[in-house]
Amino acid sequence: MLKGTTAGTVTDVDGNYKISVPAEGGTLVFSFIGLTTSEIGVGTRSTIDVQMAADITQLSEIVVTGYSAVKKSNLTSAITTVKGEGIQSQPIGGIDNLLQGKSPGVIVTNQNGQPGAQAYIRIRGIGSVNASNEPLFIIDGNQMEASEYNAINPNDIEEISILKDAASTSIYGARASNGVVLVTTKRGSKQTKPQITYRYQYGTKERIKDNFDLMNKEQKLQYELEVGYKTQAQVDALRSSLAAPETDWSEVLLRKGTVQQHDLSFSGNTDKSRYFFSFGTYNEEGIVISSDFNRLTGRINAEFDVTKKLTIGNTLTVSNTTSKDVRDRNNVQNPFNAVYSYLPWEPEFVLNPATGDPILDSNGDPVYNLTRQGFSISEALKNNPENLRTLNTIGSYFIQYKPMDGLTLKSTIGANYQVYRRDYYVQPGSVLDGYVGDPLAPGSKTDNGHDRFQYNWTNTANYNFKVADLHNIDVLVGTEFIKRDLQSFTLSSKGFPSKKFVTQNNASAIVSGNTARTQWSLWSQFGQVSYNMNEKYFATASLRRDGSSRFGADNKFGTFWSASAGWNAHEESFLSGIDLIEQLKLRASVGTSGNVPDQFYAAVGLFGFGGYNNQNTSVPTQLENRDLKWESNFNYGVGIDFGILDNKLSGAIDYYSRNTSDLLFNRPISRTTGFNSRLENIGEIQNTGIELELSYDLIRATNFNLTLNGSFSTNSNKVLNLQNGGEDIINGNSGISVLREGEKLNSYYLVRYAGVDAANGDPLYLTGEGQVTNVWNGDDAVLLKDKSPLPTYFGNFGINADYKGIRLTTTFYYQGGNYIYNYQNEAVMMADGGSSGRGNQRVDALNFWKNPGDVGVLPRPAVTNVINDSDRYLQKGDFIRLRNVQLSYSLPSTLVRKAKLQAVEVYVQATNLWTYNPHFSGDPEVGRGSDESNLTLLGEFTLFTYPNTKGLTCGVNIKL
């Protein structure tokens, strides 16, 4: 850039550049991330060559750490920074899904593959059994709810800081026990000239194929003949019937999804202002008929220097999302259940036996076949739409004043406003209406939604000063107030004259309706002191006190603290002569943070009101617990940051220990109280682990660079104390996982499967004492040691290659050590005589016991051999997945300049292209069963949920 102006340029892939300077000359400033900045006077020269050297200080970029920002080289805590360019141009709607594989110690699990679906983020293990395990999300100073993640356009993000240890999270106190994710959006810079950027992307998605290999028509008919479901005559009739063709239900119900994205942004500056504006659209068509997700976003970020001491600014984004969802419950309304259970000779429409053509109704439309379940999912997807609409407005406004050198006063007011609406319409005369509707009042509709307003007011004073030009001290004090107000409603009605009348005023009867209002607030004071001696020795301490409305009068307030230290050992004279070492930093931290219950009024006794005999009535709905208090998280850790071999090999190693005490849990209580449980503080759990992150520049050359990178993390957890007399506690709604002192969190609790009786084909089990029996008894369930849904190791690896503008990046993600109860596999390997076994099955189900002496087979299908929960379907969840491959090309600058552009990049990328899972049947990346299953434990149980997808996209990025 020409110093003192906004005029600038970029080099081409060979390092060549052109720039116009005034006749009187000037000074050129050469800069690049990771290299030293050089300033060279132009004089009368027309050609200026410059050689730039690696600069470890520049590599220590500024990192947002909470209410302040520091150089990475000065950090005393475990923080991972994800730059915006690392997550942009991804065919993913939400910022939560983009974080997978971006940081050691962080697991991101897709809820499922539904467009717009959220992800589950776990930082350094599981810290609670009943309260939230999600990290605190802060965007530009505003706390975000999970439902707001999709409101943010990933292309608007400048960087994301993931705070993992006590030293970085304690400043957020009661909300930070599960880590903190800080999102900073883009804004103009004094060092950049005005720029217009346009991004376009288009791609396709399809289901990640499983390895179930379902039976075709002939195989299923043979199976039903062998097990006695059908006679030979029935089988022969179906084989020859034109009304029973070969049907692949995955082709009937699934399709190739698409994703399309446009993004236009403007950024720049004047002498006194910086700005960033953007507008974006994201449209994703799901792989299931009647499922999609669409988003419109707009953003205005601006800062203005009123005087040299006074600056004002704002961040504002408005997002409107609409989506169509499919029912994801474990019954006939689930299209993915239908893909696996519908029989391969069942047609989508009723066919004429004589011609094989669809039979038409009075309107000329094909008549849907009700299948063996008496239900047509194809008809339901068409006639029972579920629509969701969300409008989010997220903004903050600040005023910053610097009355003297080193002192900065800042006040920020932020607000989030969300309007959410959902409607679910069961058309009169539809198949589902016949199932669940009122024949005297056909058709039904439910409208629900909420208006949510949250604001926060944060005030900070930051004073930075030096003592004797050697000691740098930074003091931060502040206050924060947060309040949320939620107003919700539900209205259900029935009796609609026609499917064309879809508003509630056309209903003949109101079935139910209610409104509700909830509020919570948080008041905090906090402070932090940081010490830096000559960029060599560092220490930081923080203190925060929170008061929350979610607790009773006895425990409204909690105090949280942290202390940390760091040592840049490479700055010591005894290491300065070692050329091998470029960076060597030691870190240590200790501190506390907290967690609150999800319920807003968990500590108080509640009453519900209704009516009886035309009189108002009330009834207790929740027991009071004045002793309820915060979950407390005590966290300590040590770490090393290093760079050797001219910084070609760099990385970090961390060890952490995280103890959560006063666990919030719904403890079972005597029903004589009128309740079956009460939220209490019951015990303590521990998480420990190691994190390793490495990057190696294998090749550094003028035109070719190749970097290898990867991470490896472990997590070991244990229940330390339950305060319940040593009894197991069933955790989760599936009933197959327990909490037991001294054991892994959520250990499986199942009857053990012992194979097949070779004499008669009966399934065999082990009693609690280990004796073989052919009788399943739930009382024989035992805790399966070291088997839980929680991964014990995970990480990523990949390459970044760059050759003359051609870039290749790959990212592999892996995890393992966890077990999954594979109900999805169980359902297609039933081998019993019940109705469940009448649906389609895997080809492997043909390998059942047929004759005495058969071994290595499934139990014989029989009415008495009903499948019950056992470890037969408990499988290892280890997998490696090629998460992303991107190949891009930056057009030569000489060609781009001719088009009056700054830069043009084209790319193609693939996501979830390949998966290796040797032990698991199906997709091992498991969320919570299904959206409507009410299962609470992540990764515990598979159901027929919306499958994850793989995709291929191409795009272009243009800078004007």
C-alpha cells in the first residue's frame, strides 16, 4: 500500500505487482500475515524488489478473549482462533456446524441432516447431566440462543475464538462452565481500501449411503416363505402380480437436494469511519420431499470517530428464515422409517391388477397405497405440511471514550429480538386425518410460536500502563445486566371445510389454546488484572460475581475466579542461541465457572390454574427447593506452545482436569408428595484429557507450499459422587444408561446377549450372575464397564497445498471409543414373529437358524423370540470421515486487472465424501435418535432420523 493513502494492490502468484504512485514519490508498505512489514521509499525508482522474512510476532495475532483482546503470544489460557476465511464458502447453513474439526478438545455432532438443523457442541467433555452442556455463544457482545445460530451468515464472520479453560471462561462466570464461543463479525479497517465482494455457490446433496443392503422383492418373499409368514401360493401370486411391482422406497421418498448461496458485501473506510455492509441468501432443498431451508440476511456494521478520543459504533444483522420440516418421530409419520420398513413389492399408488397402471380418484389424481402400515407417507408429505418462520434482529451499539492515555471507557447496549412461528396442518380427508382426526370435524391445525426479547448492557473500564518500561499492567473492571422476556402461544383447532382453508378462523371448533410468559435476568460485576513483564513473563487473574433470577433467595449469587500464568521461554538468554527453537511458551491456569438450570423458575414452587364447575382452581405443578444452587465447575490445566525448525513445525499440547460439583438432576422422590421427581444438586463428575495440535510446513518454496496439520484429543470422564446412598441413577429417557459412582458417565445398562442355542435356535442371554439362559429378564441387566456414548478420543488431520494460485485443502475428522445402541439396525434384523419383523429386513436377516447344529446365525424367527434390549445391538462408534475437500484456483492478477477486478477465485468442493466405520451398521455420526423421540443423551441411540448428507458444490468469489 502507498503509505498514508487507501491506494494499494496485491501480488500475483509469482510475487509480481504493479501500483501507481504520485510524481513526488512516497513510501510503499509491504505486509503479509506471518511476515515482517517493510516500508521502502520510492524516490525515482520504477522497480522495487523486497524480501520479506518470517515474523513470529506477527504470527501472534490479536485474539478476542472476552471483554478485551490480547496478542496470541501473550495468552495465558487455552484459546483456539478460527479465522473467517477458514469457514466461508461452506454449503452449511449454521455457524455451529462449521466448527467441527476446527479446535482440539471440541466435538461438534450434527443433530441430523435436515436443512437448517443445529449441531451439538461439547468443549472438553460433558459437564452436566441435567443442565445444558452447550457452550455460551457470544456474537459481537450479545449472548445467543441455539435457535439464533442460523441467523448468522458465515460469510460475515471475521473470526471465532473458542475459550476452553478456566483462565479464559471464568470472566463469564455462571454461564461459562461448558466453554465460550466468541463470534466477531467483519467491519472495515483503516488499513484496507474500499472493497466489494461477491460470492456465489451452487451444489447438490444426497444421503450418505449406509451398509444395510435391504432385501429386494424376491429376497423378502423367500424370507417370508421360509419363516412361515406366507404360503407358497401367496408368494407365487405376488411374484406375478402387476399390482405388486419391485419398489425401491429410497428412490420414491428421497431425492437429490440442492444448495444455492449468494452473498454481496461492501467494506471500507474514510478518515473517521469504518464500515461493512452485506446481503446474503441461502437456499437449501432437502433430500426429502417437502423439506427445505431458506434464509435472507442483511448486516450493517459501522464505527465512527467523533473525536480523537470518542468513538461510536454498531453491529446489526437482520435475518429471516423459513423452512419446511418433515416429522421425525419413531412411527409411521417418519419417511425414513418408511424407507426401511415398507415392503419392496408395495407400490406408491394403488395399481390396476390387470394393467399395472395407477388407479385414479374422482379428481384424476393417483390413489395412494396405504402399505402394510395402513399409512402412506408419500401422501402425508404432500398433504400435511409443517412450516416454520423465524425473524431475528441482533444488534449492539457502543460508545467508547479515551479520556487519557491508557484508559478506555466503553458502554455497550445489545439486543436480540426473535419472532418465531410454526404451523402444522393436517388436511381434511388426508390419511393422517383418518388416523388421528375427528370424523365429525375433519382436518386440524396447530399454530404456535413466541416473541423473545433479550437485552444486555455492559460497561467496562480498561486501564493499561507501564512501570519502568518493563512491567505492563492491564486492569479491567465492568458490570453487566442481561434480561430476557419470552411470550409464547399455542392454538389448536379442528373442522375445516376444505384443504384450501388453512387459517384458524375457518375451523369449526377450538381444541385448545394457551399463552405463557417467562422472564429471567442476570446481574454481574467482574474484574481482571493482567501482568506482562517484558513480553516474557505473564500473569492474569479474574473475579466475577453473578446474581441470577433462576435461583431462590438463599442462592441467588455466585462468585467465580481464575488465575493463570505464562512464560515465553524462548525469550530467555539461555535459549536464544538455539536456532532450532523459534517459540517455546509454558502456560498454566486454574479457576471456576458455573452453570444454571434450563428452567427459569427451577427453585420456586409453582402452581397451575384451571377451572372446575365454573370456578377457578389451582394445583401445585412444581415443588420448591430453596437450597438449589449453581453447578460449579473447577478447572485447571497446563499447556505448551512451540515452534521449531524456523517455525516450520508448530503446535500446542494441553492437559486439563475439569470437576463439576453440585450437579443439577431431577432426583426421583416419593409419589406421596404428588410428584415423581425434584430438581436437586446431587453429586460430582470429572473430565480429564489431553489435547495435541500440530502444523508442519513440509515444503516452503516460491511457487509451492505444502502444509500438514492435525489434532488429537482425549477425554476421560467419571462419576465421583452421587449423594444418593450408592444407588444407580437411570439417566436419559431410553432407560439403558445409568450413573454410578466410580464409573463412566452414562454407562450402558443392558442384559448381555449370549448368542443362539444351536439345538433349537432360541436367543440366549446371561443372567446377572453370568449364567446362560434362554429367558430374557430385565432384572439381569448389568452395567457394561467402559461402554458409554461418549467418545474417548477424536481429532482431525489434513493438508493445505498451494501451487501458483491452485489450492488444495482436505480435512479428515475422526472419533472413537464410544458405543451406540443401534436400534435402526435392530429394526431391520428383527428375526421375530411379531409385527415388527414383517417390515423389510437386511439381506443378512436371511442367515437365521434353520437346523439343529447351525452356528454363527441369527435366532430363528418365532413369535416367542421377540427382540428385547440387550448388548446384541451395542456397536462401536469409531469412524474416520473425509469431511471436506476443496480445490480452488485464483486467476492471474494480470488477467483480473484487465477486467477491472481485484481478485477472482473459482472452486469446487466435496463434503462427507468418504467414511470408514468398520464396527457400525449405518451412519456412526449420531445425534439424539430423532427430533421428536425425547431422547436426551447425545450419541446414545439410533432411530430413523433425517440422514446426514454428502455433497458436491462449486462456486466463485469475486473482489471488485
